[in-house]
Amino acid sequence: MAAQNPYLDVQNLTKSFGDLLLFKDISFSIAEGQRVGLIAQNGTGKSTLLSVLTGKEGKDSGMIVFRKDLKLGYLEQKNNFDPDETVLDACFNHLGDPQKILKAKQILTQLRIENLDQPMGQLSGGQQKRVALANVLITEPDLFILDEPTNHLDLEMVVWLEGYLSRGNKTLLMVTHDRFFLDRVCNIILELDNRSIYTYRGNYSYYLEKRQERIDNMHAEVARANNLYRTELEWMRSTPQARSHKARYREDAFYELEKIAKQRIEDRQVRLKASNVYIGSKIFESQYVSKAWDNKIILKDFYYNFSRFEKLGIIGNNGTGKSTFVKMLLGLVEPDSGKFDIGDTVKFGYFSQEGLQFDNQQKVIDVVTDIAESISLGNGKDLSASQFLQHFLFSPEEQHNYVYKLSGGELRKLYLCTVLMKNPNFLVLDEPTNDLDIQTLQILENYLMDFAGCVIVISHDRYFMDKVVDHILVFKGEGVIQDFPGNYTQYREWEELNPAESKTESKKEKEVTKSNLSNDKKKMSYKEKREFESLEKDIELLENNIKEIETELCSRNLSIDELTEKSKLLPTLKEELDEKSLRWLALSELA
């Protein structure tokens, strides 16, 4: 299908920065309806590849062909807005078209940007990112190219974006660290590894399985090559007279074999355990703490006694006070009333959203050694700063790069290393996953799972939260905080098992308040009751059918004809599900 009607065709593309070769002779294509996720380590060229494809940066060689008259929507990692321009004007050049203005307002509201007359200069970095995202969504392009679209979105908005991008026959290429998002949205994964591109025709779960097979095969190939290499090396080291009668092809083959044998496979399975931390039985106690900003309640008489070795996750919509809470805990913000009683043995390590402050003229290794030359692992074992950086995927060569040469993701990774090198016994991590590559996230997850101290994590990364935390505080706004003993998925399952009365009723209240038209409530007719009951069954059936088809599409058991048929059927079923869900919601208000 990709070869028949490609939206984008890339052939033998090469890009380098000075002596650094990012990728060489890579080729791939994207066809209509394909939702492609791009995965690679920080600093290997993910964002650069997107910039090259969109013409923001030049290429060294190769060919990039878009379908004629293709409408492209590009979300960059960094945004530049006119600070005096209003949100609505920055978001979309609507030219006074009422339909376009309405669509802009709808998308912006979904992304919780409500003051459309506010100058862009007054918005936070996260809010500006959401306006940029809205700008791309509103233009309804043929091909979406998205660089970290989930950054600065809370969980509710991430789920909304999942649904938006999954509906219909949308075509997209995106870079994201959110593995749940990749798994649920993408049907093709591209992996940029060792300057080459690998294609996996399935979602993220399928990619993990097939990538491991590729690595295992590569290990076997390298091992075989090493055995042959030793034999051939003896022959090549023989005198020219001894091998003058040998065929020239054997000599050429030797050099190819040498390349394979010397190939370095990045496979860091060794887990780093920071076991040399001690923390006493008294951690901290939040004693009836209250806080408000501009008449907005953040905390109200909040009491919590933190347990030893606890790994706590904090979730909630943007603006509900999550970051403010940890800043009060760390003494960076004063509460209005109440206090935090912190144990004497507690040594905080704080990863903040605003912590990226380095001397650009320093080398990476010097940034870390300025903190400590080594980190103790306990039992008399130490890890040097260089070894620690290598564990977090900074190669010995990269450690001697200057800070100004690092990508955004590499800067975040370096900042994380500076926090961990201080060897704290209580880690407070505020959105640590933004801009980090998946490989680094996996290393950090293992580190935190083995961490012998306490952890508080604020994150919208559902996969990360599931792996790391065993307890959740849900910030619901207006000082309401729910305490849940489990991880994020367990919390969502618990929410779904409980009657959705509160959610439905709050939604009804908002809509009634918004409309404020009448206090009269129409009663549901007998026919509507029957329709309502039928819709519940239809929705359940459609959801099961969609799930079944998605599983089949990733199974690799379908023929070409079956694959084509089911790929066409899937968006139709999703549209039908949306229609029936909307009708069900409308009828539920009469129930």
C-alpha cells in the first residue's frame, strides 16, 4: 500500500553536523492512514530528521518527495510566537471565518486554553506548546509531523489527543517518549539506530518483541563474524607472498567481515543499584497544610504521613498544585498555614522543570565531576563519574562534548545525572520524562525500582508511573486530593469499576451551567429508553470488534487482501463508535 500511494517517500537520506554523522542512506515511506512513531536515543537525530523532512534544515544527500498538493502540519519541539499576538490569532489565521474561529475555540478549550484574548507573552512554556499543538490540529493537514506532542499535557488531555489522532484515517509521523501513546496510536514504528533505519509494521508492543529478535540475531551474527575474523586475520597477517595466489575477493570480504566483528551493540542490561543510601524511619509529615494562589485553592488542611521507602506518584490536571506541593515540601514555597515536619536523615534530590542551567562552555564530564568524582554503590563499590554517565548512555566520546552541542533531550539527561550524582536518599522528580528517549526512561525506571530511599514523582507518563510508583495522590483541584494505594493503571481500573456517577454528574453540571437555558428537564420517552439500552450493547460490541481487529493487524497472520480489508474497516468502526457514544451521552442526560 505504501508503494502505491505514498504521502512521503524518503530515499537514501544522509545528514551530518560537522564530524557527527546522524544518519546515512536511510529510506522509508509513509502512506495514507499510516500512523508512524519514530524512536531513537537522544542526540541521534530524531528532531533533526523531522526538521529535514519539513525543510527547516538542509540535507547532505538523498531525496525527499511529498505527494503533490499535500497539506503538511508540523509541531516543533520549540515554539516562537509574537508575544503581543493574542492566543486566537497565534493559533490560527482565521480571516474572520466563523466556522474556523469556532473550530479554533473548540480545540483550544479541549487543551485548556480558555482566555483567547490573552497575549502569547503572558503564557507559560507549557501553555505555548499547547497553543502550537492546537494550531497544527486545527489546520487539519493530510500529514501530521509531531515532535513530542504529549509534553506539557496532563493525563486527561493525553487521552483526548490519543482519541483525536486515532479517529478516522489520519496520517502522521511523530516522535514521543510516551509508550502508552505509541502503543495506542501508532501502527508502524521506525527505529533510528546506529545511523540506520528499521521498520516494524505494528504498534509499540510488537516493536519491542521484534526489536529483541533483531538484537538477538545481531548478537549471533557478530559472534559468528568474530570467529571468522580471527581465522581470516591470521591469513591477512601472513606475508604478501603467502597470500599472493589467493583470490582478491577474499581480501575484500575480510574488510567487510572486520566491520561486522567490530560492530558495537548497545545493550545495557546491567542494572545500576544505588544501594548506599540510608534514611531513618521518620520521613516527613504534612501537618494540615493549606495554600492558595490568587484565590485559587491548592491545598486545604492537607494531612499526610510519608512512609519509609515509599514511592509516591502525583497525578492531576495542570494547574491543580502538584508542583507547588513539592516546592512547599522542599521549603521553596511557604504554606499559608500548617507545616511540613521533615526527618533529620532526609537528603533531598530535586529534579525540577526549571532546572536546566549549565555553563555551555563546560564539557559533559566536567559538569558531573564538579559534583562528585564517583558515586558509592555500597559494599565498598564505587562508580566513577564517567562510568555513571556511560550507564545513562553518554559514550566516552560524548562525555567530552561541550554542553552547547547537546540536544534538548541530552541536556535533560545530563541534568538528571547531576541530581543522582549527589547521592540523595529522597528523590523528588517533577516531570522527569519530558524529552527523554525511551532507552533512558527504561534505565531510569530500573534505577528508581531498585532505589533504597524514598521517591516522589510528578508525571503524565502512564507507563513510567506504572513501573515506578506503588501509591498515588490524585490532585483534583480546589484543594481536593484523593489518596489511592496502587499505580496509575490500577487507579484507572478502580475508577472504571465504580459507578461513574460523579464524573457524569459533574459533566452534566458543567454543561447545564454553561448553557443556563432552562431548569426544565425533559424526560426520556419509552422509545428513547429502548434506544439507550441498545446503544450500550452496540458500543460494547463495537469496542470489542475494534480491539479484535487491532490485534489481528499486529499479528502478521493476515494476507495482503485481509490486511487491506481490515485496515479500511477499522476507521469506519471507530467513526460509528464515536457517533453512538455521542448519542449515548445525549440520552444519558435524560436518564
